[in-house]
Amino acid sequence: MRIAYLECFSGMSGDMFLGALVDAGVPARVLEETVAALDVGARLEISRVVRSGISATKVDVWVDGEKDMPREEFWAERDQHAHSHPHSHDHHEHREHSHSHGESSRAEVPAPHVHEPHEHSHGRGLTEIREIIGKAGISETAKKTAIAIFEALGAAEAKIHATSVEKVHFHEVGAVDAMVDIVCAAVGAEALGVEEIICSPLNVGGGTVKCAHGTLPVPAPATVELLKDAPVYSSRLQVELVTPTGAAIVKTLARRFASFPAMKIEKSGYGAGSRDFPGHANVVRLTIGEAASTLAAKTSTETLTVLEANLDDLNPQVFGYVMDRLLAEGALDAFGMPVQMKKNRPGTLLTVLCKPEDASRLTQLIFTETTTLGVRRREEVRQTLARRWENVRTQWGEVRIKIASMNGTVTNYAPEFEDCRRIAAEHHVPLKTVMQEAARAYLGEKG
């Protein structure tokens, strides 16, 4: 299976993703023809740049003859212009209302339309954007993907600003930039010819960022909303690294989040951001290759969270209760192992496997119900066999059989313990007899 791995160690924005696509082998003409098909007064400028020693592809979008600048430069220029010409109208003023966010810092983020003095731009609603994308000469699959990205972006902004998706206005320049980034991302991802895009944890940056609404924390509210359930972290860079558009692209295109997968590398590409940070390569990397067949063909992969705590002063009766609570609250598995702790005290290592979105809630439960002062957390990748359930009939009633298969061939089967235990208790039959009878019934049906 051909896969792509997207590494966001310096964040993610729309233009960085487009640069990585071109650098990884998507013909530039594919993106240029996509922009022409949109017919929104935009064009691409593609160049080679170096970011902290790494050669990368930079993609800039020009709208009506103007190329947008990084956020910091825009606000510095605007402030300088305001001080120099206090009564004049900045010809870039409309960009303030387009809420430029993040690394690429083009006017790419939607926001509810707010009437302000001297406002000259109007907004495009999601309905109009759908129509523009629908008329473009690109594949139906790419259209659906692009619209899904825009809808994710609009839904996040609508929630943040307490309005409906249809009332969110993507301000004119921002709408054009966002359409170019998003539609080209959809077309380019399709042109890669991969079956799956996997994404690394995202470096979101830190600090604050200035926009038309005022000063916002990094990551921006819309970015936080879009990256729910995604693994994120912040490095020493106190700048915005993941833009809402970048987050929306990742949310829609990435099948899962994981560390570098087992694969045979075919090629890679680097997409550059606008800024060049000393000692930090401001690029996103896209690596293409074949997944290791023994893993890709025979198992499915998922990222789980592992929680651990060492306990040496907890009543053993309470430990059993905690295990039951964890499983009842959604833990995928929970177990204890005897360990020898400091001062030669015997203790128990509590280990919990759970979905990433349940980790914080289960950590709180561990703190509440045990005596531990700390819970360790890490992400791990788990390969699992395909599984399904079948019912078989025994002389005492129905029992579910859990069946595991690999490439369509059954490899394991087992009667559901709780069903067998219930039947054994109700009919006063040895548990092992019920389990054996259920297994024979399953094999008899297959024979």
C-alpha cells in the first residue's frame, strides 16, 4: 500500500503543504491549472528557498496583483502607516478584516463579518464558495474533499464566534487565498496517488498573535477546535505555527496520527513557510513510499494512549475497585503488575490502555481513586487483527463468539466470557463446560 507521511515539526499551513506536494513530485502545472480553473483572480508563484539549511519549495498566492505578507510584517507596516499618515486609508486595510493567521500569514482564516469604519471588502459565504468549487474543472473527488475542508474550517469559526456555518463570511481576499490553498491541497493530495496520509504530532508554537479581533493566544481558538483528538505540542518558538487552514487540511486529509510508519521510502518533499527561524527549519516534510506489507496488509494500526502509575500504599481491595471503574469508564484494557519500589517496598504498576480522547478523563479518575501523586502518559501504536462477532446456540442459550481474522482467514476465535459466565450461573453448569460447548457449536457450524 502506497502511503504518505506528513511531518509537522514546524507546524502546518496551506502554503507549506502545497510546497511539500510540489517538492514531493506533484507537477506544478497541476496546481497552476487548478488555480486557473477556480477563476478567482489568483495565480501561484513557486520558488526555491532555504530554511535553516534545508532547500524547500515555497508557494505564494497572488490575488489581484498583490502577494500577502507575513502577519508580523503586515501589522508593523500598518502601524507605521497609521503613524505616518494618521488620516489616510491604507490600501491594505481590507486585509485586517480577513483575519490572516499563522505561519504563511496570508488572509486565509474565515470569521463572522463585522462592519467596521472604512470597510471596503465584502465576504463570501460558504454557499458561494461551494458554487465556485463546484464549477471548477477538477475531479468530483477533489471537489468533495475541498468542500469538506472548507466546511470543517467554517464549523470551527462558527463555534468560536457563536454563529451558524452559513453565516460565517470568508472575507474576499481571505476567501480567495483559502480557496487556492484548500482546493490545490485536495487536487494535489489526489495527484500523489497514495491510499493513506498519516500525520505526525503537530508543533503548534506558542505565545500570542495579533489579528483584527485583537490579541489571541497561540494556537488560535479555531485551530484548537480543529485539532481536537489530534496529538499536539509546543516547542520553544513563541510564534503561531499551525494555521486554521493548515489544521483544517490535516483534519480532513490525514487518516490517522502516528510516529514515522514502517515503510520503504520512495521520495520526500519539503514545503517552506514564509519565515526563516535561526536554528529551526521552518518546513513541513512529506515522505512517500510503500507501507511494510507484513504490517499494512495483515493488520490495522491505531494510536493509543498508555497511562501508568506506581502504587505502594493503596489498599488491595481499592485496587480491584479502581480496575473495575477504569474499564467501566471506557479504558480499553487495565492491568496491574507487581514491582519492587524504593525503600524495598512492594508495589503495583497500574497500566491503562485507552483512546487518546479518553486519557485526561481516566487520568483524573486515577488521581481521584488512588494514592498516586503522578501519572505517566505516552502514545503507542497498536496493530490489530480484524475482528467480528457471531452468535452460536448451545443447549443453555446463545453465546457470542469473538472471531479474529487476517487477510480474510480466521486466526483466532473465543467464546465471550461474560455470556458463558452468565449461563453457567443461571443453569448451575461448570463454566468450562459452557465454554467448550460454545466452541464446539462454532466449529460445528463452520464444518
